[in-house]
Amino acid sequence: MLIESHVNATDIGTGDLPTPVVGETGTSIPTSADIHLYMEPESQFTEFPRLYADCEGLAGGERTPMAHRTEDHLFKKKADMRSDDTFAWKMREKAQSGHPRKLGFATTEETRKREFTVREFYPRLLYTFSNVIVFVLANERTFESHAFVRLLDWAATSIQSATNQSVLPHVIVVLNKSDDLLEDHDFDVARTTQRLLSDADQSLEVNHAVSRHVQYWRSSGKAVKTARDLLACFYCSVNVVRIPRSGRWMLIDKQIKKLHDLIATNCRGAHEGKRRARRDLNAEELGECLQSGLDHFTQNLYKPFDFLAFSWGLNPIAPGLEGNILRLALWVKGTPLELLEHYKPFLDGALYRFSDGWWPCSYETVKGKKCVNTKEGHARGHQDNNGKPLGPGDYKSDFDAESYRLTWHSQLDNTLREIENSMEQVNLTNPSLPQHSEEREAARLHSKRMDEFYSSLGGAEKFFSNVVCLSCLEDMPEHALPCGHVICSKCVRTFGTVRSEGLISLKGCPLSYHVTWKPDVQIILKPDQAGIRILSLDG
């Protein structure tokens, strides 16, 4: 409906953009199968394209959808389809080229049913990764007993499917085939939304399927007095759009445009919320996120997908940090304390980023369960490590980045002064100390500082990384040591002793001042300008 309305209003051919198949009247068998993505024509060439996800009915039961029945019949004639260069065959081959995943949760007769996968797996995937959820209802009189309950049950199940999610999805209820006798003002979105939700208020106390959600949130301290209050526990916003029956064509076009504009507005709002939380994804990153979600939910249906862990894997420490710091240092010039003043804005940015994006909420229940969501990922309120809601409320923290900032600056100043004084003392004691010996002394002081730092956190043996060198926090680690740490070539040169060209020995681990080895570890370094040599033998 949304796609075809735009196609009809433009020069785009109907065959250029695929659209969902309209269900057959007079049958209860599901029409579409699986989950399909469709491009929204208006936004396809913009910076923020929108995709419509269409899935088979979540209450279709075990009946095979008509799409699968037709598909099985058509693709029995595989040879004929291949000879005929049809769009259907191309799309089929493209879909089959994807990576198949085994459903790890399908371990019993019940969980192996199609109905279980559609009912439990689809909502988790769609709710977790969608910005806007559109629920189409043919009879508004069944909203209280059907759509309202479904929206609550699906959200209650899916809200535990993710932690550290920056924004909640929006929901739009579409009342399809509304009565032709309604006045034009009855098709106003705000008026329709208020009327439908007000009618559902009475179900909060009399409908058990609804009241159990009300009791849960009230027991958690949330003030739930109306149906809108209850839906606000699960969704960022709620709107209702009427679509009239056939015959009032101008009004149908007008209402479809309202629906389209509302979806676009909600998508922009969701994107802005993710941007403020630094969780907005480009097309490539979104693809990786969806693939990670599929890998996760096919194996761990009841374990929440952690957006923070995905973000960390997507944005590790930049390997170009060394060059950026060096360029800044060369540009500024001055004593270490003078240089530190120029670094402080960058350090402050890292501190605030750490506080907002990585420091977990300090909320704790009387039973000792702690909230794992960060400030940027607190859209769903307080949640434990299993994704279970612990109650409503804003992010709480016993760590104040703003007040700690000045303390941190003072500690950095004092530490840098101590290092400077130590180096000055070495120079006074040995005025003829060569440059390389001075660097060796600086490396010794740095190693001692690292040992003190890691010891205060339980020892360097607790920290390992294959992404960044934990000695300098600048270069990529390349050389594995007997203790298990991996350091970069620069740190090998800094802390090691040159034995010959390209051969350096290390007496101990730079991260642990007291850890030494006998005999010394021998490390071979290739020249900086040497590339990778590959021997290719043909035949």
C-alpha cells in the first residue's frame, strides 16, 4: 500500500520495486512467508533510506503459508526457471546464497514447530531492530481484546531480548477498512488515537491479559493509570491511523500519506535518538548488526542481545591513534605539562564517552539484582544481565564524570611532574647521558608506572588484548610474549636490547616490572619498509 501509492504518484514502474502480495479474501491461510525487506521508494536514494519489513502473520499456526506452497510448486521446474531469466529466479538464487543458520533453540518437539519459530523468534528480531512497528487491524472493535494484548505480549517478550538499547521503537496502529459513514474529522490521527486508547482504559483492571502487565509495572514503581501509560512502558510513541474502505479514494490517499509521513517522522526521531547516544549505524554497520542479531537469537533465544558488546566489537581502539597524537604533539610543541593542557579536551571527551557509554547504572533491587544498562542504553529502563526489567526509572550513577574531571586533571598533573622530576634528577646526576640512555630511563619509569597501575587492578595477567598494545595504547600488537601479552614493534624496540640488525631480546614483560625470563626472549623484527612477501608457485 505504502510502496504502490508512491509508485502510482511517480514515474517509477511497478515492476522496478517489489511489493508484498496482498492476501486472498475468504481464506485464513497465511499469504506471505518468512521476513522480507522492501525499499521505500521516496527515500531509496537519500542519506537515510527506509526499509519496510513484512513478515507472515505471527498467529498463523502450523499451516504452511501460500507463498511456500507456490514456491515449492514453481521451483520443482528448476531447469525451466533457470532457462527463463525471470526476476523470481534471480531473487531465489540470491536468497539461497545467504549463510544458513541452525536453530539452536529447536531442541524439543514443541520448539521445532514452525508456529514456535514465528511466534517467539520473529518478534524478538523485529522488535529489537525496528524503529517503527506498524500493526494493521481490520476491526477496531477487537483492539482491546486482540491488538492491545498482542502489542503488550510481544513487547513484554521482546523487551528482554536486548540490553543497552538506545531508543525504544514507535508503534502505529492502522485501522484498516474503517466505516464509510465516519465524518472527515474522525480520521484525524490525534483524535483517533485518543479515542481508541481511552476506550481501552477500562481493560487495565478487567482484562487479565492486560492487568498482569499493569500490576508488574505498578509493582516496579511505574505510575500506570491509562492504556497510553502502559504502552509507553514498551514504546516510544503510539499513534492510530484510520484507512477508509474503498470508494472514498481521495480520503484513502490522504490517510496513506499521513501514515507515510508519520513513519518517516518516527524514523527520523529514532535516528536522532541513536545519533545522540552515538549508536547510529550506516548501511554496512546495520548489516553487521542484523547478522550478529541473527547469529545470537538463532542460538540464544532467551539471552538478550547486548548492543554495547556489539558496539565495542564494531568500534575498537583506532590503530591510527599514535599518528594522531604525534601530529598533535608536533603541532603544539612545549614541555610535557604544557602539552597536557592541549590534550585535556581530548581526555575529557574520552572521560564523558566512558561515563555515558560504558559505565553501568548503579540501580540495585532489594534482592541484590543490578542494572546493566549504560546511560546511552537506558531506553528500556532498568534491566538485569538477562534482559529482565527491574523496574522503571532513569539512569543512576555513583560516578560523576564532571566532578571527577578536575580530580583526574590534578592526578595527571602530579604524575607528570613526578616523571619530569625523575628525569631531571637523572640528567643532573649524569649530565653527559646520551639520548638513547635517556630514552631507556624514560622506558624504565614507564614500565614501573604500568606495573603499579596494573597491580592496583589485580595484576597485568588479568588484561589481554589482540586489538591494541596494552603497553603504549597506540599501535597494533604483533609480538606474543611468554606471559601471554602481545605488544607492538615500537614497545619491543623501546624495552628490548638490540642484539643485531632486526634481532631484539627482551628480559621481561613491560607490563609487569617484576616478571623476567631466562633466557631472554628473542624477537625478530622486519624492516619498517618491508612488505609482505608471498611465494606463488604455478603448477
